[in-house]
Amino acid sequence: MKKLLRGAFAALFALGCLSVGALAAGEGFSTVRVDLAPDAGLHMSWHEQEMLRLRYADDKAPVPLSFYYDGSVFGTVPDVWKGRPVEAYQAEGLQFTDSTAESSYRFHWLMELSRTGVITGNGKGEALPGQPITRAEAAAILVRALGVPMADGAASGYRDVPADAWYAPAVATAKEYGIVAPDTSFAPGRLVSREELVTMAARMFARLGMARLDPDAAPGTLYQDADDISGWARPAYAEFEITSYAYSQTETDEEGAPLVSYYAHPQQPATREDAAELLGRNMENRPCYPSAAARAFGFDQAMPSIDGSTSTHPFTDAVYGALFRNGTHHPQYPAKHSKSHASYERLINGEVDMLFASVYPASDILALAKEKGVELELIPIAYDAMVFFTNVGNPATGLTSKQISSIYVDNAYGNWSALGGPDALLYPYCRNNDSGSHAQMERHFLDGHEIHPAIRAETTSLSMQSVLTDVISAETQEPRGYGLGYSIYYYFWNADTVLGTAHDLKLLAVDGVAPTDETIADGSYPLSNNTYVVLRADTPAGAPARQMADFMLTEAGQDCVRSAGFGPLSPASLKPH
């Protein structure tokens, strides 16, 4: 195995170091990669892939921030060393002498960081995970993780940091890169608190371009003792909340179910294992590296700016997850969509490059596009459909298209019995006019009319989620009555994984055909339609948005469709790449 890898690495080393392009790191840093031989991954176990790192070819010094991903080994290096050739290697971790079978879990991050020299043992080979560390030791660990040249110890500017102290170069370097504050004294021998360590680490990752420190941000609800965090440390905890370290305390509720509470203990001294866990988690979870598919479509150079409806954000999640390691940390990743109507407006106004849209544009959107001289281009990438639903206890099984139109345009029915259902009151819910679901109503049922004013005034649901919960809540017993609502098929099922709403609702057949994956894909369900990539028609060939449309029509793109919980197109609709 090792002989095979050495041969692959030797061949690739001759190619030199490859730049990642637009996905460079923060100011003063660049991301580079070494590609493995095409079949090398086939011969490696997951554990062997996890051991792969980069090192400089001249002196074999490791690149601390380096990892394997999708056939390549990536690393983040300071620009002053960007021209040094790098090579991939299997980085063995230290076997600490104080690690036991019972305590091995405490050594995981210590061992991981020892692979590249960020964490070292003492003269006895001990890791000493529970030992508190000083501010000088914290600075040294963080600077080693940053992987930059050491500054002159005399340049620290701190009156309590002697130029000949072992930690002086690390402290001076930490100050140069903004990891520690430029005060007149540093207090190198004082134990570093947990909140100091979180803040120093956050500054380090911000310098790498892998964190955003908002001075007005505050930690969320993870920590029970969030109020104990000092004001100057709160932005760092807000950025690091998910990948920070915390103490957990498990209790039980009145029924005996476990309740886990997390505590920051911000003023408590940080230990070696605290530092290793904080650094290790973020070093693994923050670097954003492009996959081979991303590079093939040019997404390592530029990603399109993406927006869309609430229901299509899973597409954006799936695409970034497929194209990048840690895609949610890509600088262009949108944490949410602007909703259907607003996203179409943004596309028309040139604020975004493309949409993932589950609905055809509404009439006012088409009018706006015409007014602005913009032609919209809709490229089908998945199957979807408009659906109607009611309470699961309602014996009714379906509606006709004519009945649906009469319900919502004329408010013609007040009882399910007139629709072939039970003797029960009918409570029809509609969506707001600027929603994608309303655009579907316009397309299929309104024929230029509006939702009846009585329905609009009394039972308008203002979000895709609320129309589900509104219909659930609409059921009455005295008098008996059931709700009616509409949404998008795959949103209905995807929302169930979070809300559990499908247990209380059921989908209705339309014109005698029930909505299923099969009837939507073959078009027999009358409200079948597509999910689209939507572009401005003047988007030039080769632009990132057009490349994304092409990508979505490949097998890899259709895997994203499946991951998003939507119906993939038939193989005949796909493009080779």
C-alpha cells in the first residue's frame, strides 16, 4: 500500500503545486492542491485517506491546514511560501504514553493535531490533556496551526515578553497576524481562559478567511451560561458556536427522558485538550475545497450567485455539499433563499445570477420582466407538482380541477358533501399573492381571476410551513369541519422530516389521479410540472449560471436533485460531461 502511494506521489510531485484559483484563503494565504493518481483512491481505505496531508518537498515540514478531499490533497499556505513545491504524504500521529483505552476519546484531537506538529508531547511522550495552558502556550499552538514563518522575538513589543524567551517568536507572530491584541503587556505566564482561547482562535480563522467576526453578534441558545461570556468574546462565540467546545451535563425531565445542557464556562482555564478540540474541529470543518466536478465546471474559479424559493433551498445545500468540502463555508453560500417572488425580482434586477425555482413565474413577475426588457429562461432540472391536501381524518379522497377553481375563485362550496365528501364544513386556505404557490394557482386555476375576497381575508397562510400547520389546526368537531390547502409536492414531504406534518395531513387526487413520484414523473398527474434553473436569457455561454444549469443535467447534478428530496429527470434528459 505505502509503496503504491509513494509512487503516485512521486509522479505528481513532478507536476508541482497546483493553485485552487478563486477559492484562495484570506489575505496573505493561498489554497493549493496535489492530485493523486486517478486510481490511488481505489486502493486507500477511509482511514488512510484521513491520514493524508501536505508537506513542503524541500524540508519535509508539514502544512498544518491540509486534508484529503475527492482525489486530491489540499492545503492552505502563507503567500510567502506559495512557490515552495508541496507533496502528499501519510501523516502518522503521536502515540502518547499517557493514553489508555479508557481515556482514548480525550486524546483524539490531540493525536490528530500531532500529525502535523501542532500539538507535541512533553519529554516523556505525554499529552497531558487535562493540563491548563498559559497564554504563551496558547499563542504557540495557534501559530503552529497557522503554519507561517516565525517572527523575530524581539519584535513583539510586549514589555513582559523577553526577546530570548522560548515563546517570544510565537507571541510576536501571533501579534503580527492579529491573533492577540496589540497591548503593552501580554501576561505570557498567566493561564489562558476558555473565552480568551476561543477569541484568539476565531481571529486566527478570520485571518485565514475562514471565519467572519461580526462585532455586534452574540452567541445563540447553545450555552446555558451564555450571559457569563464577556462582551469582547461574544462575537467569537457567535461564530464558533457549532464547532466550539462545551461541557455537557445530562439530566432527565419529568418523564425520565434525557435533557442535555451545554456550558461554556468562559472564565475557566483552558486545557490542552480544550485547545486541541477547538482547533481540530474548526480545521476540519472550515476549509472550503473544490471537488473534481467543481473544477471541471469552473466553479473553483467562480460560483453563480444563487437564490430561489423557500422550497428550493435544499437544492442550494445539495449543490454546495456536492461541489465543495465544507460547502456551507464557501464565501458565496446563501444561508437562505429570498422566497419565490422576491427571488424573481432579484434575478430581473440583476442582483443574482440564477434561481432554483419550483414554480413558473407569476403574472406580475412576467409583467415586471417585460417592463425591464428582461427575458427569463427556464431550464427544467427536476420533477415536481402542485398538490392539495386536507386533514387525514377527512374521508374525501379527491377533487376535480373545476371544483378547485370554483372553491377558490367563487367560494362556491361551504361543505365537503357538495364535493363528494362527508357532511363537514370546508375551510379553504390560500397563500399570499407574492408566493410561489399562488403563482401555481394562477397558472392552473385562476384564469385571470383573483382568490375570492372572503378566503383571502379569513384564511391566508403567509408561509409554506404555516399553510401545513394552518390546515392541521383547521379541523373542528362541533361542527365537524376540515381544512383544504395547497403547496408543492416535494416540499410537502421534505417539510415532514422537520415538522412531522404528513402524519396529520393527506394528499388529494386531482381529476382522479393521486400525486406520486411515478404519476408526477410520467405526467399523468394533471398538476405535474418541473423545478427549474432560471436565468436571464442574455446570460452568456460559459457563465457560471449556465455552467450550473449544465451541471444540474448531469448524473452528478441529478444526484443533487435526489439529495434535495426532489424527483430526478429521466436519463434521456441528461447531458454527458
